[in-house]
Amino acid sequence: MAFEGLSEKLQGIFKKLKGKGVLTETDINEAMREVKLALLEADVNFKVVKKFVDSVKEKALGQDVLSSLTPAQQVIKIVNDELVALMGGTNSKLTYSPTGFTVYLMAGLQGTGKTTTCGKLANYLKKNGKRPMLVACDVYRPAAIDQLEIVGKSVDVPVFTMRDCKDPEFIAEQAMKEAKYKGYDVLILDTSGRLHIDDELMDELVRIKKKTKPHEILLVVDAMMGQDAVNAAHGFNQMLGIDGIIMTKLDGDTRGGAALSTKAVTGRPIKFIGVGEKFDALEPFHPDRMASRILGMGDLLSLIEKAQENYDEKKASELEKKIKNNDFTLEDFLEQIGQIKKMGGLTKLIGMIPGINNNALKDVDLEDGEKEFRQMEAIIQSMTIEERRNPSILNASRRKRIAAGSGQSVSKINTMIKKYEDAKKMMKQFTNAPKFKRNRMFKGFQ
């Protein structure tokens, strides 16, 4: 989980501050020393850490904080505000050309997931009403064109290729003509990468830049590389001039140093983060929401947005009627499991809930929860349609057959049926509550 180590340490530091009630200058200095160590252990750039801690300390030592009735809360707010500023302040949105045709030049070192990210970006743009086309400008890496074509097919986006041409500038130029002619409004250029920054790579990218005049140059960096990712971003920005950063594999980086350092070192914002392998696992980067997660305050806005993305009003209305009429079947139960998976699974959802911190999650085996979901899916999918719609007919022989078909034990079948019955009762109580309004949770966020 992203920032896991840093989040745990910061929450521990602030818990101690809250326990003191009245804070002294010595308390603040000690807390800031611990914050500094926590940030350095998270692989945040040393200069960035020093500036951050000095800024927090200066504001925290003010009389308004020390004399406050809730000084610890004031310090936490200062740290939150400084974290938000450190990561860019506000969400830096992707911009589009005012002429109606936009070119994005994707750059990055080899191994950062650039080609896959091109597909994720194309998928994101499609969801937002654009008509993107991918362009294979990597003419050196073996099978690079084949990989992009597979990516394009996966997200149902056309890929422009010229297999016999070794001139990426010419390929990009021809792709622009083709895209405009066929009515596509966004061109995503997948360019060559290198193991490290060199003059040959930069010269090629500069030539493509001059030829295509991209609306934005987006650098793809791997969060797992830590400060190497930050250094690469700094180098690309100096030699090429980038407009934004897409940070991949943030879900696998427990330290988070790259995400916290990049904006301060390069002056360029993180625009998107990769949070999984699937093509819909690309999210706009919100510094305020990320700071909130780091400090254990959850991310309710992202949780609501996830719910909205997967919210089908017609289906919700039908489900409500089924629950009220006691007609909630195992087919419906299976569909609800699918909805949770679409929203990112248990691990991701729980991490967005305010008040849930890493220490609380230590006693909860989320992997077991995800595994149990998969087992329940296998069990329900091994049933006949009649059994799914009318679980009361599931006698011993039927359960034995389902166990064999799903690869689970009969006791697992019994446990799953019990959980289904419990969920059915809980939903019935919820929909019968006087204040229940199905659309209320979305009101004000649309």
C-alpha cells in the first residue's frame, strides 16, 4: 500500500502529541525530529525534507498554535497543508489543445511501464469523451510495436504503425495526418526509452517535439525507483522540458519518496498515478487527497467518485425493490461482489475510509478477504440458475456437487450461504430505515 511506512510513523508521532494536551517548544522540536527521520526513511529528497520540516516547525511554534485549546490538531493541520503544497497544491489537470486536436508525447526510461501507460491514458480519455489514437514511435526495442498493438486492442483504440520505417519523426508526422483525416482528436506518441538518459535519446525526443509540437509532454516514471525516478524527471525536464508526470506502480511503493519529492525538485506536477495493472487503474493525482491518506484521514471524495463511476441508477432501483420484496438472490449477491472488485477491492476501499489507519488494518487480513470473495464467486458460478435464484433448494447432495465443481469444501459452501443470508437481512433493515434515501450519498457531489 502506498506510503504505508510513512503513514504509520506520522500517525504514531501525532498520537503522542495528542496525548500530551499542552505542547511546549521542546515537544514540537522532538516531533519535528521524528517527522524528519520518517520522511528520510521514506526516501524523500534530503533538501526537500529540510525545507519541509523547517516550514512546519516555524508555523507550529507560533503562539496561535501553542496557546490553542487543541495544539496537536493545529500541528497536524499544518503538516497536512505543507504536504499538500509539497505535492503541488491542487490537482493539475490534463489540458487539451484549443484547436480541437491534441498531441501528447509520452517519454520515459525503459522499464517504467510507458507503453502500458499509453493504453491507460487512451482508456481514460475515451471515458472522458475523446477519440484517441496511439502511435508506435519506438522503432528500436524488440516487439515494441507488437506490444502497443496488443495494448491498443485491449482498450479498443487504433494504433498507427509503420513497421518498415526507422524514422520516428516521420512516423509521428504521418500519424498526425492520418488521425486528423479519420476524425481522431487525440494522438498519443509512444516514444523510445533508454536504460538511462543519453544525448541520442534526448536528440530524438527533441526532434519529435519540433515536428509534432505536442500540447503536453508527459514523463512516465516508476515510483518504485525512489530518488532515481526524481533524478530522471529532473534530467528529462532540463533537456526536453516536460509538462507533467505520470507516476506508475504507486500502489506497490510503500515508501512514497518519489511522489513527495518530484514536484519540489522538478517544478512539474504529477498529473496521474498508476495504481494497478488493469487499464482502468490510472487516476488523476490529487495532492490534498493523498496528504489526507498519508495522515490517516481517509479519502472520502475518491471513495464517492469510485462509487459514482460504478453507480447504475436503474440497477440500484431494481436492487432496492428486490431487497424490499425479499427477492435478493445469490445472483444479486454475486453482482455486488463484482461491484466491490470494480471499485478496487477491499484493500483500496478501506484505505479511503476516514479514521481507518494502518495500525487498525494490521488486525484485518485484507488478502484473506479478497481470497474469500474469489471463493464465493467460484461457488456461486458453480450453481445452476435455479439454485442461484432459490438457495432454499440447496440440500446436502447439491452442496456436495457445488463443492466439487468450485474446488471448495462443503463447509465453505455453508459459510457462504450464511454470509449471503446475513447480508440479505442487513440490506432489508437498511432499506426499511425511515431516513433511507438511495440517492442521498451522491447528492451534492454530482
